[in-house]
Amino acid sequence: MALGAKKQTTIFWITISLVLWTIVFTVASYFGIEILGGMNN
């Protein structure tokens, strides 16, 4: 793989990155929608 990294190591870090970004955007979306909903009340 790129820069001499092993294939398994690269797949591991890509998977961890996707999981973390998914959690970040899910939490941000949840609170963003909650804030918008609270402004309408």
C-alpha cells in the first residue's frame, strides 16, 4: 500500500476512521436537529 504500509494495517485504520467520523456526524446531526426543533417551540 501507500508509503510501505501493510494492507491489513491500512484497512484497520480506514475502518476506525469511518467509524469515528460516522459517530461524530451522527452526534452533530442529532444535536443540530434538536437545536433547530427547540427554536420553533
